[in-house]
Amino acid sequence: MRCDPISYLLMHFHFPFTAVEILWTLTFAAQLVLLVVLMGRDRIHRFRWFTASIAVLALRLLVGKVLADRVDRMMLGSILIPLADISVIVGFGVLIELALKAFRGTKRNMWLIATVVMLAIGGVALRYWGIWPQWSELTGNSHLTVLLIMQLSAQKGEVLLDFLAIELCLLILLFAAPAFAGWRTHVRRIVIGLAVAGLGQLGAEGALIYMSKHFVPKSRQEYEHLLDTATHITQANSILYVVVLVWWIACLWLDEPGPAHGEEGADPAPVMAPVGSAPLLEDSAEAHPEPEDE
């Protein structure tokens, strides 16, 4: 099962005053602060999909906390799993939004080639990453089968998003024009945060998969040791996600050094006459008015 910080926190938040509860509080608070920064600093019009993704993740945390002790697990899954699928769809919108801003003006053929290559690499990585269920587990007409299919779509969709975010970050760092995705632009900093979060997520999940395949506990003590190790790995991933949220808060609070050439909302550069050139007709008429007729 995917070990993303959202799912982990939703499963363990009910223990008060524990590390998990503290991480849940920090994550939710950081998401709310980030939304306030996006609204207060007027960044929403530039990053609509990114804002929507943070809002959906915060909603998932809040709904899980409010309903966990009030409804059964089947009902809770029926609410949280569709939200997870929605967050995946919005996540694809975030990547498209950032790519459009970073590679503005790129020819359509280059867009098509880059998209196909990225999806091909991500698809191959997704095929061999993690554990896939048996086809017989996904066949049937029951409500549980539908939930399992939706859960699988959300889990594998999040893995694909992590791979695509890393690929997009590399493309922007190597090929994006500095005018649209310079080191201090919000676009590049958001993409860097997505890539770091994706690397942490894939690293944590890879470590857990490796442990499950190569370490078989032979005693209760070894089992508890493996369980503690898995908990520490997942908590470290959650801490990294909080750090990424703080990074986004700081970067989006600060203005970019200057409106990049062609950036949305940038004011056009003033047109200045060369030194020594003749004044405009209007300025000449005002400076040297015609004599009035007597």
C-alpha cells in the first residue's frame, strides 16, 4: 500500500499528543498558511491548479480527522478515496500549468515530443514500481470492488505524478528559458518543491517495499523492530513534506526579483526616446506653443 504522508496521517491521527498527531497538526496548519499566502499575495490567478491541489489535500486531512471516529471504515473509504482520485486529477493540472508557464512559446511539435517521452518514462517506471494486485481482485460488481479500483487508481496516479514532477523539474532546470523559469521565479521554486516531495515519497515507499521483500521477521521482537523502522521512515517523509510546504510559503510570500519578460501581469517596459533625439510632436507643441493672434 502506498505510504504517502496524507494516508499515513489519516490512519494514525487519533492517538493524542504523539509524533503523528503533531505531524498532522503541522501539515494542516502549513497548508492553511500556504492558502492564505496564495490569496493574500495575489498568487491564485497565476497558480490556480496549484492552489486547488493544496485545498484538496487540506480537505482530505480535515475530512479524515472529523469523520474517522464517527463513521465506519467502509463509509470513510467511500469519502476519502474519491477525494484522493480528485487530488490526482488536480495534480496533473498542476504539472500542465507549470509546464505551460515555464516553456511558453515552445513549438507544438516540441510539446508533443516532450509529453510523449515524459509519459513513456513515467509509464515504464510505474509498471515496475510497487506491488500490483491480481486481476481477479478487481473484477466484480460489488461496492468494495469499485472502491478497490478507485483506490488503486489514486495510489498509482500519485506514483506517476511523482515521477512526472521529477522529470518536469529536470526539464525546467536544463531547458527552460530564464525569462520564464529563472532560479528566483515562483514557477521554478514550486516545481523544485514538487520534485523534492516526489523524491521523498518514492524513496520512503521504495524503502518499505525493499523491507517487505527482503526482511522476514522470525520473532515478535524482529517484527516490532521492522514496524518501528517503517514508522520512522514514514514520519521522516511526512516531515519532508512539511518542509516543502514551508519552502512554498516562504517563496510565494516573497515577490520575484522583477517581472520576467513576458510574465503574466508584468507591466510593459516604458518606451524611452534616445538621448539627443527630437521630441514628440505633442511635447514639442506644449514646450513651444504657437503665438496667439493679436
